[in-house]
Amino acid sequence: MVTSYPKEKLKILLLENIHPVAVEKLNAAGYNNVELLKTALPEAELIEALKKAKVVGIRSKTKITKKVLQETGKHLTAITCFCIGTNQVDLQTAADYGVAVFNSPYSNTRSVAELVMAESIMLLRRIPEKNQAAHKGDWLKTAEGSYELRGKTLGIIGYGHIGSQVSILAEAFGMRVLYYDTVPKLPLGNAQNAESLDNLLEQSDIVTLHVPEEESTKNMANAHFFNKMKKGSLFLNLSRGTVVVIEDLVQALQQKHIVGAAVDVYPLEPKGKGEKFSSALQGLPNVILTPHIGGSTNEAQQNIGIDAASKIINYLDKGNSVGSHSIPALNLPSQKETHRILHIHKNVPGVLSAINSALSDASINIVGQYLKTNEQVGYVVVDVHASGSDFALEQMKKIPDTIRTRILY
């Protein structure tokens, strides 16, 4: 598709060693001005780099702060997070500037779910301790404290895309599955809704967290939480570091109320490979510590690259904003012999009426029109006959409370 802004001039900056399949997909769509960097950039360098880019792709370490957006938001078109979350982006400020923010929330669910099952088996068999002993020359050949996964009860807190995948795999291993979620969810297979968090904690042999990072989940796994867990049970966190009070987990492990744990995320994590990692969980027996690698498989990174790049292309080519966290989601069919104008505005009464009145007064016929709003902004897409598009654009720029408007094609 030929867009009004030449594709070869539209610079796309991809940071943090994003999978090369993303570049291949962008190139195939005609976007050849793509710069791929292996690392994140500090704020000052990021601002300078974004002054020359229309689109930026990031992972979890790059922080798109309010200051970054204040310096670059007026010309930045889209931010795409090649990962599950968007907490590294100031979404409110992005919306203020009409910058679309996308992510790829489902592409690494299988990778995380498989690691949950693998670590559950390792902990039940006390492999961390036996592995360490074998490396030291000690021969801990014993069945004491070792158990099968089959027949155990797995408690899943957060029954979203990852939690439900874990549920399916756990049943295949012959486990009983309980789940708890603050949002009503239909069970998959024979999984049962625990109805309350306490019910789940009291019945589960293994508890695994799959919750988002929110105010309501901050420090949810605390002393009270661990005391409610079944004595001799296991605990896993592959969700967000802020949901667990590490000191309380350490105490529960030292008291042997919990006999094993696997943790992949931490309240404070190193910014890169060269920075030292430190945790109070280090050195404890039957504890698996991994460096935030739940979704770090080749398959997951390739899937994320394809999914996130596709969202960039759909937005740049067609104005489709499905999956955006900052502007309303629209999925738009193409119209023949028309030009498409995108209009992002503050969500206040009367904007759509003003657009229609302005175009009507100019005798410009609207072939197609789409509107959606969220709390902050409205997103209007107008398809008009090609002959009147330039004049229509000028009229729409004059509408009060306009954030940005442009001809897409």
C-alpha cells in the first residue's frame, strides 16, 4: 500500500536486540529504514535517537518516560513493546500526544507455561540440592522428600493466557488444578475455580503466580499469604517482581513452611548482563533462581517479532489500532477510490459533530467514518473521495481539541 508519508523515509528504531524476523517483516511491507540496536539507551541518548524516528520498538529495559515523550511525542507515531507488558511506557502521556502504544501479550505464553511445569518437577524431586551436591562430589541418592507431579494439586493465581496454558499442561501431567482470578473466568478442562485466594492457598501443593503488575497485586505474596499456604508446599513466581515480599518468602523457606521455590522475576533486577545480581534468596536449598527468562526462548522471541511488527504495519498502512493501550482500538476495512484521514483528539463532547460540520460546509462527501474513544482520547478515521482529501485535512486540523491529524493514504 502506498502511504502519504514515503515508507522509505519513515525511520523505525528497534532496541534491545529484537528478533531479526521483525526487521524482515517490516522490510517485506516496504519499511526499509529500520535501525536495529542490541541494547537499551539511557534517557538522554534515547531522546536524541527518537528525534529522528517515527516508530520505536522496545523490550522491557527501555523506559519511555514522560520526559522522553515530552521531547519526542509530537512527531513520534507509535511505540511497540516486543514483550508482554507496557509498564515501561508512560501510557497517559503517550495518549496525550496521540502516540499509539502496542505490545505482544500472548506470544510467549507457552514458553512461560513450560518453565512452570519444568520447575515444579525439579522442586518436587529436590533437584537443585542434589545437583549442587553432585557438583561437589556428594552422592545424594535417596527418595526421601521426592515426589511425582501426578496427583498433586496445582493452585494458579491469575487465570489469564499464561495461567490457563499452565492449567492445560498440568492436567496432562495428571494434576488437580485450582485457579483464582479477580475477573470471572471459565475453566479449561477439569480445572476448578477456588472461589477465594485463601481456599486456593490452603489446598494447593504448588502455588504459581501469573498476575499483572498493579497496585492491587503489589506485595500480595507476603507473610500472611505464605502462612495460609499448605505446610510443605512449593511456591513459584514467573509474573512480576513487585508482587512478592522477598523477605517474607525467605522466612517461610527458612522455617520450612514452604519447602521449595522458583523465582524468575524480582523487585530490583540488573539493567544488563554486566551488572551484579543480588537477592536474599541466594544460597537457600531447593530454590531455583532464573534471570527473568520465562519468555526467553527462540520460538517466543520469533513469535513476538512477527506479532509486534504486524501491529506496526497495520497501524502505519491502514490506521488499524487493535491492541493499542493509548488510543482506542479500531479495525478498518479499506474503501475504494478514497483517501483516509486519521484524527486523534481529546475526548470531549462535540468533536465528531465539528468534523462532520466542517466537511459538510466544504461539500466534502464522507465515504466511511469510524470513531472510538477511551477516557483520554478519541480516534476518528474518515474516508473521503480522493479529490477532496487535502482540503478535508486542512479543515480537520482546525477542529478544537485536535491532538494530531494526517492523511494516511
